[in-house]
Amino acid sequence: MAGVWINWSGSIESRPAKMAEPASEDELCRLVQDASRSDLTVRAVGSGHSFVPLCPSDGLLLSLDGLYGIVGTDRELAIADIRAGTKIHDIGAPLREAGLAMEQMGDIDKQSIAGAISTGTHGTGRSIRNLSDQMVGGHLVTAEGEIVEIDEADAELLQAARVSLGSLGVLSQIRLRTVPTFRLHERTWTASIEECLSELDELIAANRHFEFFWASQRDRCLMKTLNPTDLPPDEMPGVKGEVIDHSDVIFPTERNSKFNEIEFALAAESGRDCFLEVRALMKTRHSDVEWPLEYRTLAADEAFLSPAFGRDTVTISAHQAAELPYDEFFADVEAIFRNHHGRPHWGKLHTHGAAELEALYPRWNDFLTVRDRLDPKGVFLNDYLRKILGL
């Protein structure tokens, strides 16, 4: 069945030859095998929260929505097996019933778990890695329609699969490393830019999670900290800007207005200077942009294509309303990020090509080696992936 697929923000459209929504792993394997034998490319979609054309295919476009739910949990081993199309907002409650929780979540929980992992989605916290690091295993459907087991015994495959952009095959099931269920105390307040920057290092060091949003129109910052607590939910009635609840309730933020976004990951020591340069740009050349900058932290990891590979990281995000033009604004912001050797978020807007990306990722060629081994015919590539991977 052919049709039209449009991403969440409305910026990307795909008209594949065929669309399908497998309801089981076996059906997924058959669909991929048939497409490969018919020389059709295959791409998979989750919730469409990427702003770049990772998903479009002129061949087979697979929705993972039918691969849904938690397969099983093991509290003693602190692991959970989750089908790839499961939305993150539907994971918290059943994990909590099993006494478990995701260690970290982003501030949007509408993505599928496979999509979030495959693009390096993250939250904030200087000692905590992105969501892909929680993946310790899973199932990968290859172009032959066979299932490859991913586990920690094959470190090269695992580190490639953690942030794979869907280019190795179709993830059908994820094994997540979890932690015991916990609650978080959220505190939010506003501060002047001077107060924010003078306390920035201390706030990052003193809190499990810290981030701020800078609003250009007022030149003020919305500050947010999250810290574990043993207090029960709703223990802070009447305390302005403070709330306690289960971690999966506290982590996400409701985003009702659609937008497009650019985000780069910078070496932590470059974060402050880069932010100040983008702030100056927005106060002068782009003073009409009303959406805030978001400033977060992230621990170094080892996934080959993780934007935080090998270095403690600060991420800075700029946004624009989905109905407004963003090209000129994002191009000027990206120029600053480039000067600080930033790595673009894989699901967000950027103009980097393969040569530039290879220079930013020490394990780039190792990723390509694993990719070529699993998909030598390029079944899981589209034009965009061929461009950014140099294939």
C-alpha cells in the first residue's frame, strides 16, 4: 500500500512505493526480506520527531507502531525487553510496577524507544549518558529477513547499533539497562543572565540534572534542577516552582506547539563561550526569534556515532516555530557551532556532510565497517543517509 508520510513538525514528506505496519517480528522479517528481494530500499519510522530526512524511502516505509509493549522485565538483573515501536511515555508506568525505571529520559517522551536510541536522544546531567547507552542488547532484522542478536559479547556491534540512524537494519526489540524506581524533586525558577552564568558551574556540579532555557526577548533564564528524593509524590503543596513525583512523570515536558530545531554537542569546556556567541547573535541579527535556547549537559560515552563520544558534553539547542522560516537563523547558529567543533544532533537540522562528520568522530570508519558487514547492498539507506555517511 502506497501513501504519504509526514514528520511531526511537517518539515519532511515521504511518498514511498509501499507502506506497512507489521504486527509481529515474524511479519517484519518477511516484509524486509520481500523488499530486499524486490530491490526496494527499507526505512523504518517511529513518531517522526526527527527534523532531517532520516526516514523517507522511495521503497518500503515501515511503521513500528505495531511492535509495541514491554516483553518482560527482570528486577534482579535490572533489565527490560521492550518492542521497538513502544513510545517512551508508555514505558514508565509498567516499569514502575516492576520496581524499575529508565535511568534518564529526554524532555520529550513521544518518540519510539528505537528512534530515540538510534538518533542519540538525551536528557541532561553531567554524570549521565544519553538514552542509547541504556541499550545493552536487542534484535536487529537484516536485509535477509534474519534476526541478529545484539549483546555485550560483540562490543563492536553494540557500539555501532546504539546510535545507528537505522542504517544497520531494523531494530525490532531493545534490551534496556534499568535502575530501581526512584522519585525526583523538580525545582524551577527564573534568573538574570548574570546570575545564571555566575552560578552555572556550581549548579551543574551540585545537581543530578541541571538545565536552563534562555529567553532572548527578556534576556532571562528559566532554570531547572532535578534531584532524587525519598519524599513521596506531591510533598510540596503550595511551594511555587517545586514538585515531587515519579521519575518518568518528572522528566518529560509537555510540548504542544510544533517547532523545528538545531542542536549541537560541544566539548563541555566550550559550552559557555559558545552560548554567549549564540546569545549575541540572537540579540542582534536575529532579535525577532522568540523561541529560547536550551543548555544541557551530558556525560562522555563510547557509542561510535554518539555526539558525546569520548568527551563530556554541553548541548545547545535553538528552535523556531514550525510555521516560520528558519534557514537563515539556523545557518548563522550553525556557523558558531562549527567554530567550536560541535557535533550535530542526528535527528535535528544541520548541513554537515560525510567528510566533516568523519573528522568529528574518531570511530567513524569502524561504524562504516560494521554497517557494510550487515548491509553490503545498502538496503537500509536513503539518499540522505548516503550523503551524510559518504556512501
